[in-house]
Amino acid sequence: MPDTLRIDGQRLLARLKRLGEIGALPGGGVCRLALTEEDRLGRECVVGWMRELGLSVSTDAMGNVFGMRPGRETGAPVMTGSHIDTVRTGGLYDGTLGVLAGLEVVATLNDAGITTRRPLCVAFFTNEEGARFAPDMMGSLVYVGGMPLEEALATEGIDGQRVGDCLAAIGAQGDQAVGQPVVHAFVELHVEQGPVLEESAVTIGAVEKVQGISWTELTFTGTSNHAGTTPMRLRHDAGYAASATATFVRELVTRIGGDQVGTVGSLEVQPNLVNVVANQARLTVDLRNTDNDRLTRAETELAAFVEQLAEREGVEVAQRTLARFDPVPFDPGMVDRVEASAKALGHSVSRMPSGAGHDAQMLARVCPTSMIFVPSVGGVSHNIHEYTAPEELTAGANVLLQVMLDLSD
Ligand code: GLV
Ligand code: MN
Ligand code: MN
């Protein structure tokens, strides 16, 4: 293993900056929601870099993109990658770091004239964020066979548009069968998006598992009426039901404690006027826990609360699961490799769980998988101020290089 080889941090930063210009927001950050015009431009940019680096690019029917670098032998590649879609208030590093660090690994090997034994592959997966179309990690879920392609293509987003139509509209649908290429091992570099590494002054996280994720959409339907004349005893207030649910979620996760977290991140009331009792309210609940039993308990308690509340208030409630993924343990041997490579490069390293969802948790269904984390300043992410220092981006990409060399030879 040529362990003196190092990636070019400036070149990695330049690509991160350039991709961050596509969908750039005033004040920093980026909005490249999945399958929008901004996503199309981002794809064009990254695919252009893949071709410049000599990768052969293929796209599957889900719009997942694969850049292959041949090895001395044929067979399943060692894959890295992540996603280039973002939430509406995204930072510059969530997802893009994993993809562009993969390209930086390829550029470094090209410069050094190294051909690995196994082929390498740099991938980016469609709609990791799930912010426009639920569930999150949709492209990698379809790739590993966890969701039928037809079901994914028929999924309606928050704007009523369908995944399949949007893929076609931006020309992102390819002809490769989903599930190709078959992969030997997968490793994803990502920013932590939480405070743990920074607080413990550690540079590299060797990610052991991803916590379980549960997304539910609740729609309450009541009766619109006059805010001044309707006695409280005659109200069927969907807005009240939604706010009581949001308050309950906070109480619930506090009571369960430990790693349990809960978020009401989207709440819309109709007709949304000062003097009209709301006749409809739609909200989302995001519950996560590393412990699946506790996560299930949180889901059960929420469902029971919502049923009782609806009955008391005389409103209808519809519950719809948008995403449900159990916690995912990564391959212990892969986690060891990340830890060993970080140590060999002289970096401090901690084993840790991931709070966020990642494409790697889907790839773990089909091959040995792990992740490399680098610190997020202030633990801030899904926010335009997301930031990781250049030295730490570089450190993470060098660990990625070593792990990929190790896996491919
Ligand atoms: C997706 O990346 C999530 O963790 O929400
Ligand atoms: Mn991400
Ligand atoms: Mn994200």
C-alpha cells in the first residue's frame, strides 16, 4: 500500500466551492433539491469531472450515477460516494464531500500512475435527502433492491410532482438496470453533522452504525369556523390538534431520554388565516433512535396520543409512514480499517454512531460497508452555515484514499 500518497486538499476545496455555486443561496449554502434544475446542473458538473478523470460513467434507471475506474483485474469494484442533492437550506459539504473526495482519490491515483487490483467506482445516488420526495436515501434504497423501481418512480413529492416525471424532465434517467454494478465494498466519507467530534477534539469518526429513522405524516381534518363566534366547546380545530402533537413529540422524546430525538419540521395549516379556525393541518414527525425497541415505543405512543386527541377534538386524522429504517450496524472489519487508516495517518479517531441517514446504510445490505466522519463546526448541518475546516476535509479524504487502496489491493 503506497501509504505516502496524499490527496490534493486545494483541488478538493476548489471542486467543493465550484459545486457549491450551483444552487447557491444568498448568505452562503446551497439549495439543490432532488431532481430540480439545480440538481440537473450539479449532475452535469460532476459527470463532467468524472469524464475528465477518465472514469466511464453509467446511469441507472433511478438516476444513480457511477464512475468506474478499471483495475488490473476485472470484477466488483470498491465503491465510494454519497449524494449531491441537498435540503432547501443545505450546506456545502453534506453529501458533496463524499462524492468529490471520491473524485479526488481518483485524481491522486491518476497523477501517481497507480492502477489498483480491483476496479474503483465513485457514485452519487438520487434523492438522498428525502426533503422533496420521501423516503430519504431513495436512490440507494432502490439500488440495493429495498424498494421496487416502479414504486420509487411513482412517489409524489411535496410539490405534487412524481419522481419518474422529474427524472425524465431533467434527463437524469439512464438505461442501466438498478443493482448494477455489483459492489465489493463501500466506504463513504461524510461530515458528522453533529457536535461529537468537535467537542471531543477528534479529527476522524469511524462510524459503527446509523440510528433508526421513522418519518410519519399526520393530516388532521376539522371544520373551519369563525374565530370570534364559535364557542370553544363547538370547535373541531385541526390547527390545535397539530400543535398539541408537536408539543407531545417534545415531551415524549424527553421522557424516553437516551438517544431518542424527535422533530416536527413541517407544519402547514389551512386556510392559514388569523380569524378562521383551521380545517386542515398537515405535519411531519421525524423520530430517531439507535435502539430500535425504544424507537418503536416512541412510534406506538405517538400513534395512541394522536388517535385520542383526534377523538377529543372531533377531528379526523390520517397517518402515513414516509420512511422507516431500522438501525444499521456496519461491518466490524470495515470499521477497523477506517480506524487503522486514520491512526496510520496520525489522526485522532473515535468510533461513533451516525445520527443522520446515509446512502452507506443502504449499501450495507449488499456489501461490507463503513463510513468516515469529519467534524462539523458547532455541530451545525442542514443549515447554510455548515462548515468543516479545510485540514479536516483533507484528513478525511486521505483516510478515504488509504481505505480504498487497502480494500482494492
Ligand atoms: C437525511 O440525510 C437525514 O438524515 O435526514
Ligand atoms: Mn448527507
Ligand atoms: Mn442531509
